[in-house]
Amino acid sequence: IPTPNIPEPMPPNLAFMFTKISPEQKMYMWNIYTMIFVLECLNIIAYWAMLRYEVFSFGVSTFIYGFIMVVLCIQNVYILHDVIHGATFPPYEWQNYITHPLADFISIPWMDLIMEH
């Protein structure tokens, strides 16, 4: 396990970078990441419903879907990076498979992502 090169004396404005993340903080990060995954899935269902029931025109429905999905995907990348460095292993086995669900025909498993990063 690598050990950090901690500056002595520790500047107060850097101390937070060398504190360990608590189990509660790890669960919080994974819960947020899971929430973003669920919202992406719900956004797809909402897009289908807007098109199926003709709530808006195709263009307006696609704009709404696209705008929300872009915001969610950007947050996905930021949270994913935080989770990789702060809470490397997911608390539940099924969370190994939600990292890139919309990236390709199949998801990239968590361990492949960790090993490549």
C-alpha cells in the first residue's frame, strides 16, 4: 500500500487531503453514484413516455431528454472519479456493473475500470 508523502509541518489548508474517508462517507458516495445511474435509466423511460404518449413534439422531447442526459452524464463522470479514488470497492456486488451502462452494448465491469485507471 503506498504511503503519502505528508508535508511536515502540515499546512492547515492541505490537512483535508490526507484524512481517511469514513465508512459513512463511502456509502454516501456510492449512494449518490447509484442515484445518478437510476436517474439515467428513468430519463430513458421518461423519453419513451414523452414519445409514446406525444406529450411534446419529437424535437422538444428530444431536447428535454438530451439536456437532462448531458447533465447526468457529466455528473456521472465526476462522481465516478471521486468514487474510484475515495471508495474503490462498491458495498454491493451488483454495483460493479453500473459504471458505464450506456457506453456500449455491454457495461464495463468495475474491476476493469479500476485496473485501467
